[in-house]
Amino acid sequence: MRLKIFLLSFIFFSILGCESKENNKESEKFSEQQSEQSEVDSTYLVAIDEQPTPVGGINAILKYIVYPPEAKKNGIQGKVFIKAFVDENGDVVKTEVLKGIGAGCDEVAADAIKKTKFIPGKHKGKNVKCQVVVPVHFVLQ
């Protein structure tokens, strides 16, 4: 009888241990993904003395904007907000759509910002990697 209880207990805890290891692997994978994302975000400052600005002003971004045919056809208008990660040389390394309007406008806005050269952001007199949110207006005329 004791042997049966011991074996059942052993089997139960062995199964429990295997499930725990699988959960730990999934948890570790998720943690790695989150830490990679936060490493990218944390190396790009948010609060700085001078925000980056497009070389040539807003027209530098607008020259890359082509109204998407689907958005035009469906009468879609509005603002797309893009977070741009600008390095210390003024190059856009990565973009994220914070708020979009769809129909191809989000992708067009992100692509236009990626192609644009920026005057780098500055903090304490030095060029720094930083994040900036750029609104892009889509208006049908």
C-alpha cells in the first residue's frame, strides 16, 4: 500500500515538474522578447533638450507621401501617429504606428518617415538616440 502511494506521488510530482518546466520555457521566451523590445526602447531617450526635426522641415516627409488608392477610393482621411527611433546621426532606425487610419495610410506614413533624414536630437549638448512621435495628416482635396 505504501509503495503504491509512493509511486503515485512520485508520478504526480514528476508530471507536475514537467509541466512547470514547459511553462518556464514559455515564460522565458516571452521574457526574452519583452527584454529585447525594452532594450531597443530604453536605449532611445524620450525626454531630451532638443527633439529631432526633419532636414527640410515637414516638406521633407511630405515629398514621400503618395495617397494610397484604397484610402482615396474609400474617402479615408485623418492623422496617423508614427513613433520614430532616430539615432545620433539623424537616421530613422525603426518606426511604429501608434495610431493609424488604415487603408494603406499607416504604411505610407511609416515608410515616408523612414526615408527622411532628421537633424539629431540633443541632450546636454550631445547628439543622442531618441524617440519622436510624428503626426502625418491625410486629407483628400
